[in-house]
Amino acid sequence: MESLMTTAQLETEAAIEVAPRDLANAIRALSMDAVEAAQSGHPGMPMGMADVATTLFTRFLKFDPGAPDWPDRDRFVLSAGHGSMLLYALLHLTGYPDMTLQELKRFRRLGARTAGHPEYGHAAGIEMTTGPLGQGIATAVGMALAERMQSARHGDGLVDHHSYVIAGDGCLMEGISHEAIDLAGHLKLSKLIVLFDDNGISIDGSTDLATSMDQPARFAAAGWHVQSIDGHDTAEIAEAIERAKASDQPSLIACKTVIGFGAPHKQGTAATHGSPLGTEEVAAAREALGWPYEPFKIPETILMAWRGAGLRGRQERKRWEERLAAATPDARRCFEDGLSGALPSDFDETVTAVKRRFAEEAPKLATRQSSQEVLEALAGALPNLIGGSADLTGSNGTRTSGYQPVSAECFGGNYIHFGVREHAMAAAMNGLALHGGFIPYGGTFLVFADYGRPAMRLSALMGLRVIHVMTHDSIGLGEDGPTHQPVEHLAGLRAIPNVLVFRPADAVETAEAWQCALNEEATPSILCLSRQGLPTLRRRHITVNSVALGGYLIRKVKGDRDVTLLASGSEVSIAMEAAEQLSAEGLQAAVVSMPCWELFQRQSPAYRRAVLGAAPRLGIEAAVRDGWDRWLREGDRFVGMQGFGASAPAPDLYQYFGVTVDAAVKAARDLAG
Amino acid sequence: MESLMTTAQLETEAAIEVAPRDLANAIRALSMDAVEAAQSGHPGMPMGMADVATTLFTRFLKFDPGAPDWPDRDRFVLSAGHGSMLLYALLHLTGYPDMTLQELKRFRRLGARTAGHPEYGHAAGIEMTTGPLGQGIATAVGMALAERMQSARHGDGLVDHHSYVIAGDGCLMEGISHEAIDLAGHLKLSKLIVLFDDNGISIDGSTDLATSMDQPARFAAAGWHVQSIDGHDTAEIAEAIERAKASDQPSLIACKTVIGFGAPHKQGTAATHGSPLGTEEVAAAREALGWPYEPFKIPETILMAWRGAGLRGRQERKRWEERLAAATPDARRCFEDGLSGALPSDFDETVTAVKRRFAEEAPKLATRQSSQEVLEALAGALPNLIGGSADLTGSNGTRTSGYQPVSAECFGGNYIHFGVREHAMAAAMNGLALHGGFIPYGGTFLVFADYGRPAMRLSALMGLRVIHVMTHDSIGLGEDGPTHQPVEHLAGLRAIPNVLVFRPADAVETAEAWQCALNEEATPSILCLSRQGLPTLRRRHITVNSVALGGYLIRKVKGDRDVTLLASGSEVSIAMEAAEQLSAEGLQAAVVSMPCWELFQRQSPAYRRAVLGAAPRLGIEAAVRDGWDRWLREGDRFVGMQGFGASAPAPDLYQYFGVTVDAAVKAARDLAG
């Protein structure tokens, strides 16, 4: 059917008058049918929000299926990702080329673009992966922020678009939603518009079972413009969106809807949420909706009206391209380079200069301080690097001398005070990266990676370049005690696929870790940095980035090794000292610094074998052993933590928990003997 | 000094009139002095909230330092745990015997009761471990809920107390606070009173940098009673607490305070938050506060007035004891048994009966369904078992036939609809366990362990018996796709110290896992359960609990093994089938079921060696390899996941990712060959 219509025809037909309800019913029918075909999925939300989505996509959303990556498009985020068929139906109906009818029929099958929840990268028009509730709304805050920040840099002519979110009760119950709306309200992100699917139903039944929240009042408390409307009344929906766009605050539109709208016996109940309606109910819904067509069949008039809606943005996109073309070459290059994410040509030189200085000056610095010095050098070289911290700026060393806070009054800033909101920070960083134009880094204590973990997992799944600066990375944190001392976090983060966990040993490795992290365009990085001062171990400057190897011999020995000490971060200097002592005893101890296991794993088996050697091995890390046995064999030993830390000055803790040069020497001696 | 005063003297002296400001200044002085002595800590909050805390402890809080565990005491939670000196000072001043002046002088030293953040179990009067922001307020919701639920069971005569929380800006910025206050408002927990230290300062500086939230409006939207007061005006504080107690809603009292109150040059700034004031500023503060005494010196009149306040609750406690003594023997036993946490004498029999039935009937059930059947049997036997789910009740199998939802109208219920709030659920479970009287279990999908992780970590650190029912534990979840499929979560959770991660292989192991989890009084458990049906492997009934061994031979071989297959959960049946096929090929394959690594680690090395055997090993788990190398040696193999999952029917995914009998047979054959 699709091949029958040319663009020219569609443009002509765009004027066809089809009732909005019929347009919406196309979404309902496709959603029911796809879920039925898959025998799995969530029909209730797409059917309930079909009228809202139809109004948004046919009258407001600025997009062009022919140029889905058009930088100035409006962003649409389906925070309630289980309603994925809503999005897939919209993409199909509006004419995104890769969202064919065939894909809808393959909903939830292996390899389909139409995954159970929208997966970023599976099809054009999917702005992010959603499904874990609350992530969409929080990530959209990052997108809306990116829009304002880009606009401040490049002007409204090039950057002037909205971010729309459809969120459900679940999204708004999740804690991350609070962090996100507080941040958005504070920053007056007026181009963020949240359409709340206020259907009063969650999986367990009526939302009355679990919540009595007055959502509009709550959003108003956070500085949002709020409206409550009938989500099945097209005129109300349109007027509400108009008002939201006119507001100078972020907007919530609570859309009172009936979940599973159109399914006569199940609508308004949890039964429509997460299961196929069943043949009978689907038939009854077709009857009730006045939709006599067979499964997956969209009548041509309706499809043409939808395709016409898909063409609405084409002219606007062309005008935008003309404006871009009319910009000065500098302005254009600046804009396009930022979006490309490419690093400036002198990037490596910049890092190398810092490395050289570190090697020459051999400072005793905490790696969080080294990191700050690296950032100081990078900030000038990378105008798209955007920093921030979850209210630990001084501790994390995330602020540079060019610090200019981002605020509602100044989106031209380069530093975001995320507040005590690790989770929203991680999600907003994802949004900044997804939007394009920025490379975000954000700081907190390593132990609080736990608070941001769901969003960090999504960074990994989506393959985003976001950089977490996580300081105070062990018992070396000292007096704040076990609640603030990570012991299991390195293991927990290393287990997440597609994440690089860096734990540099000194200033030089810290610079190299930053270099690696920035070079990884499709992988998030976590820099685990010490609170305590560490000696510079790498005092001979080399241009080559050793951290990029993941693990390498930082101390070689002449002849055969008696023992190999493996360590990361602050424990490498312990290993080095131990090796010296062992050497004095006539034992040949090699030391392997392992700043990034994932990168080490990427090296050839031959390289890894050569580095690890055949001698007995001792792993040293002020953390639990979990994961270390990948590098240790039966009979090898480990010096580290057995459980949680304690509150005391850091040197006392290292002593108390036995993560010391003495313990390493003794263990190595036993192994070598 | 303490030894100079007898209780009798104190009771006489209790009437001594000391100005509230002087009482509060004792807290300020001790806080300054302890932080100064430690050269580390947070003086700002204790100094700012001293007036509020003084009013609360001297006039309202129901407690008895002579009987700190008195079940009907008010609970006091310092959610802003960095202000630990506030709590320590209060405990010392009111006369908790183990909070000596010596302990205050040892603030933040190794082994002191006065850890950097309050640590549960370090000293009487510390109701929970706090420090990670937002945890205190959310856990207190669980405590306040426990109080209402206990009261519904045992009457107001035995259970009728308040839960007070001091929370800071950070606590209220964290997402978990949203989940907690929504839940508390919904349940109308009117005996929960939150004193918000509204000082407008966070670590980065003014809270204006990051938030514009109207906190009272926000709490009002959640159904709370709200007040805003001057936090340095004793009369206002007292009146506000009176009104809060009289309200039929949970209460927020926003106390406008000056952080570091009394430090003339630093008060009202972030400089007082997390660092010693310094000798000069401490001296100036002494001057400004009119506190001429030497460090750690509390004038006797003031100390005696404080000690008198500490005696306020003694008579009330005695009257309560009389009421308990006057209760019927049954009522008393019921109350005391519940608090003791002891399992009923027929507990083991109850589990054994379920196990026997499973072994005999050999059902093919998902372990989430087996778990539900176990719960069905346990619910009757364990009246203190309280269930719930984060809005996945049907999927988690957490509901039993005796289901009675807890609501504001019925606290006598046994099931909590936690809403889509995994984090608050985990924290509230901690609160239920800390309060005493309940053994909580709560359900969600395993992948969403990430959302609750900070609270789960605290359960482990505090040593609480809480049981997480985490279903859909692998790619076996199927169509919902990678956002919902845990692959790294087993590794991530196993890395947390003092947590038992169970992944039972069949119905029998599921019953045994529940038995183990309930028997662990000081360790949280996580039951990782399958979505998909699994055959019953253990068809010969034995009374002994094999899961308690952590790992055991579920398939032995005659003579020498050629290979050992190690697996957990749903992959044990794959291992068993593979072993059968290998046997047909003449290869002797033993199978080790490893439902709980932590328990296996607790066994003797000899037992572990015997189970693991000397033959080549193949690990099989539909998850990443991280951690598995603890059991695998060089040359051993692993069949599992390399990265994130995908959206498709579960059997297709097992096939696609190669977690199959065929793959196991092939790998085992290679190993054995």
C-alpha cells in the first residue's frame, strides 16, 4: 500500500479531512493487532493515549520522517515505554521509512525494530530507550536543557525546539521523577512539556491502592505550569498544548484517559495494561470503535491523512537548512562540529601536555585533584564538555576556572549544579548526550553510583558517551565511614556490559583515563578517583596511552618473575612499594597496573598472557574480591576487603583492614616461596 | 562528672530551670568540640538544628535511656546523618549509658561508637544507619507504618508512639523522598513527623543553585500536614510539634534555621557544613553563644537539666510495662514473640511439608510460582510475615489467599501495595524490620534491584532480615527486552557484603531458599526467581535443606567425573539435561546446583572441594560471567551472556544467546575430551 502513494500525492492529500478519532483509532487498531500477533505486550496505554498522541503528532510535533535526525526537530520521549506500540504506530503512520508494516507485524520478535520497549538505535524516531519507569521524563529534562544550552550558543535560528514526554502513573511514582521535575522547574525549562497519562490504573489495579498524590499540585510546587484535561477531547488537548507552549515554565498536562479506550469489556481496568486483549475483545473493540478493517489494515484515506501529517515538518526543516546554510562558516562549523561529537584535532596534544607536566613534576595528588587539573586543560580545548556534580563540586574536583553555572538566566554556562540528585544527574547526562552537541561529565562519590545505577545502565544499553567522575573510591575516604565507602561498587559497575570502569593509579594514568573516556563515543565511562593523595608513579613521559591497554606492566623485572602483583588505583603504589621491598629480599616482583579491566579484556590473549605472566599472582584492591578471580588462578592470593569499611582516618583503615605494603609483601613472599 | 549524680538526685534536679538556648548550646559546643578533636565532621547541621532537637528531646520525644529498646518508645531518625554529632550529643546529654563523654571525644576514630555517620548497633539510641541521603525519611515511613500495623494487632495500650525525622535539603532533593512521602501521605501515617532543617544551604552553596522547590506545597500535594516555623524559636517549635501530633496526616515542619548557628563568621554558609570550624571560629562561637566553658565541659546545671529530660519517659515506660504485664498471657506472648523475631516451632515442619509435596507432585512451575505456593503455606504459619510488591503483585507471586491490603483504613492488613516505588519499598522494608514485630518481603523484577540498591545496601550494613522477591531473573523474561532482563544483577548483588542471593533451580529449592532466608536474622536475602516454567529436579524428598549448603551435588556420578557442570536457577535443568546427553555419550558429568554462593562460601574448604571436584568445570548461568571465576579455574569454561539481552520470546533468546543444552554439551565435551 505504501508504494502506491508518492510524496507528491501525499502532499496533495494532506488536506484530506479525516476525523481525529479515526486517526487515533488507527493507532488503537495497530496496537491491539500487534500485541495480539505477538501474544505479548501492552495495549492499554496506546489505546488510552491515542487521542493525545494523534493531536501532538498531527498538529504540533515538529519532525520530518524523511530527515529523522534533523537537529532542530522536537524530541518525543515515550517515558511509559511499555506502550511502545503507540510510538511504533506513530512512526509507521507518519511515514518513517524503516518502520514498515512488516516491522509492526514482527512486534517483540527477535531482531525486529519493534522491541518490547523502544530501543534507541533500532529505528529512526526512537529518541531513547525507555521501559524502566521514570527514566524517560528525567532524560527528557537533559534533552530540554541541551536545547536551551545549544540555543544559547548557536541562536534560536538554529536551535528552537520542544521536548515532549508521555509519562504514566508509574513514571510519576518513581523517585527519579521528583529529582527531574525539581531540576526542570528550577531551570525553567519552558520547552519541556509532559503529557501525563492520568488513567488511574497501574498493574496492581486502581492507583488508589498506592497513591493519593495530587500530581498537578506537586508539579506546581516544583515551578511547573499545570493543566488537567480530558485526554480524549481533541480540542482540549490542542488548547492545552498551545497554552503549554506559551508558558514560561515547564508544563504538565494531566490527561484524564481511559486505559484500553475502545475495548468495551476491559477498558478502564488493569486487564488491558500488559496482556493481549484476546480475539473476542479485539473484535468487540473493532465494533465499538467503528473500525471494521482487518488486522493491520489501515484504510487509505486514513493512512494518507497520517502521511500528510508526516509531511508537515518538511518545509520547516528546509527553512532551517537554509538558515544553517546562511550562517557564517565559523558558526556553521561550530554547530556541526559540536553535533558530530568529534574531538578537536589538538585533543591528543592537549592531554599529552598535561601528562608530560605530571610526569615531570611528579605531584603527590589525589586522583580527584589530578582529574581536576586534566579538566582544567580540557575545558578550554573542548567547548562542548559540560560539567556538573550532584552537590559535591569541591570534593569531586569537577569545577574548572572557566566555571560558569548554567541557570534559568544563563544557559550559556558550562557547569550544572545538579543538586543532591545522583539519579536525575545520570539521566540528564544521558539526555544531554542523546540530544547532541555536548559531552557531559558529572560527579558524585563512587558509593552513590548506586543511586544513579538505573540511568547508568541505560547509558550503557544506549551506548552514550557520558563520563561519571566518581571520587572517594574506597576506604581511603576515611572518617565518613561505611555508608560512604564503596567496597562492592567496582565489582558491581564492572559487571554492567558496555561500561568502562577506570581506576587510575596516579596523575598520569588519570590523564590517560580521561583521554580514553573521551575517545569512546559509544560507551559510558566511570572514573573512580581517590580522595587521598597518591604519588606519581609514571615519571618518565611517554606519548602512548598505557591506560588504553587496560592493564600493563608498570614495573618490569629483569629475568624471570617470582611473583606478579596486580593492582588498580590507589593500591598500585602499595604494590610498587611492596615490589621494592621484595626486591630487597631478592625476589623479582613485577607490578601490573590494571586501570580498566574492560580495555584489558579487549587486548589480545597473547598480550594479556605476557602482562599477567606465569608467576604466582597477588591481586591488591581496597575492595571486595568479586571479579578478581578472572585474573587470579587457584592458589593465587588477594589483598583487599572482606566486607564493609568503618569510620576512622584513612591510614588507620588501611592498617585495620590489612590493605598494606606489609600485607602485600607477606602474601607475595608466601606465593613466591 | 557523670558518676557524681545519682538517679534520685537527677529526678530531684529535673525541675531545674535552664533556658532552652543553654540546653541547645550544650549540643552546639559538643558538636564543635568533637568535630574539632576529630579534625573532621559536620558541625553546621547540629548547630543549626540544636534548638529544634532540644525542644523535641526535652519536651516531646518518648524515650528512656535506661531502657533504650523499650518497644513503645518514639523513634527518632536522623535522616541527615552527617549531623551525627547532634544525635551523639543528645544521647550523651540525656544519659544513654554507652554514650560517654569519652566516646564523644573519640568521634570518628576507629572502633568508637561515634562513627562519622550514625551506625545502627554502635550505640543504644541509634535507630538506624543514616548518611546516604533520603534513606532516613523513607525508612522512617516503614517504622511509622510498622507502628500503626502493630497497634492494629496489639492495641493502643501496647503500641502508640511517634516517629520523628530530622531531614535536610539533601534528603528532600533525593528521589526516594518523593516515593516515601507519597506512600506516607497515602497511608495517612499521622504519627510520622518530619522536621525539615530548612537552612537553604547545601555543599555547593546556596540551595538556590539547584532547587526552587516549594517543599511545604510539595508535601501538601502528597497529603501531608505542613507548617513553616522559625527553627530557633522554642515556642514556635513546641507549638508546631503539638499541632503535628494533633493532625490526622503525616506532618512536615519546615524549620527555618541558620546552618552553623553561633559561629559568627561562618554561620549561614556552606563553610560550616562539612569541615571543622577551626580554633579561632570555635573560640568566637563560644563567645557569641555565651558558652565560656572549656572543650567537652558541660556545666553541671545544664547537664543535670538534660539528664532530667532523659528521665521524663521513665514513668511512662513503667506504666507501659504494667499494661503489658496486665495483658492476657496470649496477648502478651503474641506481642513478645512477634518482637523477638523468633520463628514458630513448627516453622521447619511447615516448609518441609511444602517441599515434600513439591517432590511428590513434581510440578513444572516457574520458581516465582513455587515461591507463591511456599508463601501460601508460610502466611498462615508466620503471622508477622508482611508481603508487598512494587506494583507487580501478580507477576511476582507475592500475594497469598489470606491477602488483606494495608490501607489508611485498615492497618490490620498483611499486604502492602508499595506502588511503583522500588526504592521506598526497600527502605520501608528496612523500617518494618528495624521497628520490630514484622518480617517483610517485597517483590519487583530482578532488573529493578538497581532502583532499590542504596536501601538494600543499608539492609546489609545494618544486618536486617528483609526478603526481596525478585522475579523475571534472566533473559527468560522474554519479550520485554533488555531493559527488563537482568544480566549483571546477580554479579552486582553477590558483590554486596552480607547479602544472601538465592537463585533456586526448582520448586523444592525455592522452598529451601525461603527456609534459609527466614532463618537468617541478621542478613537480608534476595530470591531471584524465574518467569518461565522449570521442571522439578529434586523428586526424592529429604528433610535436610540442601540450599543451606549454598552448592551441592544435584547429580552425582559413579566413579570418576569427566566433567562438572555448575549452574544456578533456571540453568540447572539445562545442566541436568546436558549431563544426561553426555552420559549417553559415555561421559560422566556431575552437576552442582549453586543456589546461594554466599552460603557455599561459608562451608568448609573440604566440602567445597568435594562438591566442585577435580574434573574440568563448566559454569552455566544466563548472566554475565563476572564472579563465576571464583569457581572456575584456568581452562574451565562458561556458558552464559556476553552482554545485554534482547526482545523476543524466551526460548528464542536462550537459543540466540547460546545458553542451551547443546552449547553446554559441546563445551563439556570439549572440556572432558
